[in-house]
Amino acid sequence: MSLHGLKRDAWHRLLDETEVEMVHSSATRLALAEATRRARECHDQHRLLKPFEAMAVACLDGHTTETLYSVARDAAIATGGDSETVFRHLRHTWPDFA
């Protein structure tokens, strides 16, 4: 099966980027600030999981831990910001958890 010509999903587009873009949308800036605060809080409380850890504990401990993606998604939903941009910034700050 050839994947040539297929649109890459957002996750794979994010993995290729090393620089983070400037945030122009006020809603996305607000989402980024909220997501950064929540990610730092989860990290400091040892509740921020790496993706492979999240898969392992999804059934056991999924309600008390977070991933960068879930933090970005929740903050973007709450503020109306762009979740991909927020996730990209969080990934840049905490690369070990992306």
C-alpha cells in the first residue's frame, strides 16, 4: 500500500517542526497560557505522562493523570484557541513528554 499523496495528520506534521510559531490569536494565547500552567502543575505533581505511559495506564489511572495533548486540547476547548498551536508550544517546552 502506498502512502504517497495522502494528507499527513496533525500529529505527524507537529513531529517535523522544531521551531514554534508566533501566536497571533488572543484565544490561542489564552489557551497557551492555561495549558502551560496546567502542564507545569501536572509535571510538578508527577502527573504528566509520556505517550507510551499514557497508553499503559489508560484503563487504570486515566482520570488522575494528563498528557500534553490532553492539556492542550482541554485548554483550547475552554478558550476557543487552536489546539495544534498550543500542543506545539507545550511540546517545545516539555519534549520528553511529547
